[in-house]
Amino acid sequence: MNRRQLLALATALSGAWLAGCSGTPVTKNQLADAVVPPPDASAPQLTPIDAFADALNRRLAPKATNLVWSPWSVAMVLAMLRDGAGGATASEFDKLLHADATFDARLADGWRRMAHATGEPLHAGNAVWAQAGPTWKQPFRDKLTALAASLKVVDFTMSPATVEREINAWVSDRTAKKIPELLNGDVDASTRMVLVNAVHFKAPWQVEFAEAPGGDFRTPTKTVQTPYLQGNESFEGYRGGGWTAATVPCQNGEFDLVVALADDPAVAPSACPWPVLTDSAAASGPASAHALVSLTMPAWKLRYRAKLEQILAAAGIPTAFDPTRADFSAMTADEPLYVGFVVHQATIEVTAKGIEAAAATAAGMRASGAAAEPVPLRLDRPFAYALVHRATRTPLFVGQVADPTAQESELA
């Protein structure tokens, strides 16, 4: 085969670790979710993806527009690709992800802690569909095993559409049908491997909101009417540097929704300093103060689909998308590979009772202190938000709300 022949490696990785792909021989139709090992007794390791998530978030929505995406899911995809890259291609992945030798281990530690959170609000899975025949290098397979990806051997050349439907069904099942069709014609007879992850999060608030009267929300272009939610208690928050933020804990206190509003309506939500979104309790500055916040926010429901090839190339990994220069020789020596597509889907719904979110990512490869009184925070214009795992500060879902009455958003 030449460089122009497809080798699709569709990696939809957003949050779960499955059984390894080395060890006992894998036969067709074998694909079983593995038990995620519990975290060790050591202190949680802080997430390794903060810098990457911050930079890509600004590229995805530089202006005030609706957005929901999973930095962790996309980072998982890129981590898998990085494990199979070599030379300059690997160096670009390292730079984009700010990755070091501990990167995969820290991702895995965060996943174990989130998977075993009290009440198990997070459910996810990784799986690999691989073409029978090609030799996938053992060190690469060992790295997939470390990230707990289960393996199923298939024949893409005979029934690519059937395999794609199977993958989509697997993703749909693991996202509570929130992402029913991750792939749409991406798999064909020249596909050789598809690596998939799907993640679903659902949890009630620690204290439910009250449904408040509807009111105005000022979008960048118009004013719309939207339902509002009123906090029944004050929340821990932050005020300083031109931002006011509130941290809304989910039940059992291991995940938080952080919302942040700029003091200046002209400032886009994507300009929010990353520590305010992911760790407002630790954010500090010369004019900052921790505060109690009386929060009023809209109910919202967003869905987002994006093709990320151009965004990621511009962010720092152009070589991975170049069929003449990409180096994925750590995966296989049978034929040269390059990344042909990266697709991401995510959805989120925030109500008076709680929060539900799901995401999946696919990358395809082709051959070749508290204030005395609560600070009022009414989110009635574009604002930023993040769903964060408290112990590791992992940004599981991130985005912004520019128009809570509009549910669909897409980046072509």
C-alpha cells in the first residue's frame, strides 16, 4: 500500500480505561469492558492537561459563542497518538500537550480516581477495533494496555459500514445515547484500526436549585428570554482580576461546576484565567478575594460537534497531518501513517436538579476567604464554565454559554 491508502485510527477517548490489548490472544468478537483498578493510597496527582486545555479552549471559541467540549477526551486521543509517534512528530505532540515521561501515568491516575468517585457519576470506556493482519508494534500495544484499551479483531476490508455501526452503537451505549453517531462515513475498506472512548457524567447537585422566574439574557447580538435557576444557598467563590466565579458542588463533593462571569461585558468568556475556572479556591492576585456568592444562572442544554484537524495543526502538531512528513513508526512498520481526521462531539445539560454531560473523540489515521455578605452573581450574559474533578483539578467538560436558548453548535 502507498501513503495515500487509508489507515483509520479513530480514537474516541474521553474517559475510561478498559482491558489491555496484549497478553492472551484476541479473537474476533472479543470485546469486554475491564474493571478499572482503584487508585493507590498516595496523594492525587494534579492533571497534566491544564496548559493544553487552556490553549485549545481559546482556539475553539475566541469569541462569545456556545461551546461544550471535553479537554480530557481530546487529550486522551492525542496521548494515544503520541504513544505511536516518533521523531519530530512525537516532539510536536510533547510540546502541544506539555507532556513529559509521567504524562500517561498522571492521566491514568486521574481516571482511576474519577472512576471510583463516590456514587460513580462518571462512566466511560476505551476500546480498539483492529484489522487482522498488520503487525502493531509491541511497545505501542503495551502503552495502550497501560491506558487500559480492550481490543477486538475485525476485517474492515469486508464490511466497513458494519464495523462503523458497531462502533457507533458501542459509543451510544456508553454515553446513555447522548452521542448516537460519533462516526459518519469515516470508516471504509482501507481502515486498519479504530480506537474509541466514550464518557458519560451524571450527578445531582449537593443542594438543588430553585426554579426562578424567566428573564433576559443578553447574547452578543440580541436579548433572549430564558428560564433561570436560583441557588438555595451561598456558594464558595472568587472575585478579582475582573472576574466573579462560583463553585457549585455535585453530590458527594468530588466534582464541581465552576461558572465565571467577566465584570466587563465586552470581555469574551474564553478570556477567563484558567485557574479561576479549574481551581477558583486557589486563584489569587493583587486584587482578588475569596467570597461567598449568591448565584443565579440559566438552565442550559448544549450540543457541539467539531472537526479539529485545522485547530490542532495550528495549535502545534502540523506534521502529524502531513502525509509526507508524519512519523508514526512506533505503531507499525508495515506502512507509513498520518492523521487524517479528528472529530469531537460533546453535550451538556444543566437543570435545577443536577448536571449531565457526555463526550467522544475520534482521530483517524491514513497511511502515509469568604466575604461577610454573598456577592451576587447573575449570569445574564455570556459566561464561562467548567466541570472539574476536585482532587486532580481535571477539566472534564469546559465551555461557555453565549445563548442558553440555542442548543446546537458546530465547528466545520
